[in-house]
Amino acid sequence: MLYLPSGPPTEGHLDFTQKLDFSESSRLLFTARLSSPSLPDPIPVLVKLVRQQYGEDVHRLLATHSLAPVLYAYSCPEGAPRAYVMEYLQPSSWQTLFRYAASSGISSTSESAASIQRSLDKVLDILEKNGKVHGDLRSANIMVNVSQTGELVLLDDGPERRRADLRVVDFDWAGDAGKVCYSPLRNVDIAGMTWPGKPGGPIELGHDRSLVYSWYPMSQIA
């Protein structure tokens, strides 16, 4: 049984195809194909297994603005972790901002940096306006859409302004500002990044912006 973000539960079936391995984390991620009476054909999805909390409401909020993968449904198998079923960002088109920055050598004065900045600001503005926090907005948790020629895919963002096509992932710490907390175990050895708040302490409104501003080169330039 699949539970939709809104509406009644529905029948559905997941055919798991591959476990995705991440040497730097313990995330349980799988690729799969989702079949459902509401779908004309099975679609490729990403399935994340979560044993503790997950900021589903924050994920949905950003997804409605095309700033997070579409969240299709979740499943609650008895005696097993909750499974969140979401849009699969194909590796042929999407990569982490960390990887993109490392391979492209973003200059803080480049148009690419400015376009990423506009999308990051959009994420931060939406979170703050709605009293929500992500808590872990590192470059490894931000995906950017990259063309086959290695250029950022850009979206119109007002007259003569374009922003990067970007998606936020990993909502394990996300939720209402001041009501969700950081993990007691945070990686404090990430070069050029400064965590706000205390390990295990509440994630307050404004912390996400402080975190992003600590590592992104264009963060304090409009």
C-alpha cells in the first residue's frame, strides 16, 4: 500500500532495480520502477529508506516550487523502515553541486555562480517565509541540472535574469524551525563551512542561510 502526499492510500508496486552505494554515508537508497493504477506506464523512481524522522512537509514544499524531487508517495511496511518514493534524478543529467563545483572550478564572479546563487536564495526565501528549515544544506545535498556539454541548465528568473535548475535532497533533519534538531554527530571537518547552532541543538530560522553563506562564494552578493 502506498500513501500519497495528499489523498487516500492507493495500490502500487515497486520493482527494485539497484542499491546505490555511498561510501561516505549510511543512506539507504535504491532505484526502482513504480507501477500504479494512476500511472499509464511504470516510471523510474528513487526509494529512500528512513528509520527515524523525515521532513516530508519540507520536501513537499520545495517540490511544489520545482526545488526538490517530486515526492510521489511513501510506504510503511510492518517492521521495516518507512520508504519514501520520489522522482529519480538521472545521473546523466544531474550531479551534486559539490561535484559540479570541483569539476568546473566555479569563479565567484562568473555567471554560473550568480545563477546558482539565485536558486539558493529562492530555496532560503521559501523556507524562511514558511517557518521551515532543512538543516543540512551542504553542497553534497544540492543537485544541479547539467547539459551534455557540461553547462548548467538555466531557467528564466525575471527580466534578463536566469537561475540554475537546482534540486535540494536529504530532508532527514528538516521540519518546523525551532522544533527539529541537528544530529549530535555532525561533520565539523568540512573545509570552508561553518555549522550554526550546536550539535543536537534546535535548528532555528536563519540557520540554513548562515550555513549556505559560510560555504558558497557568491552568498553575500545580490
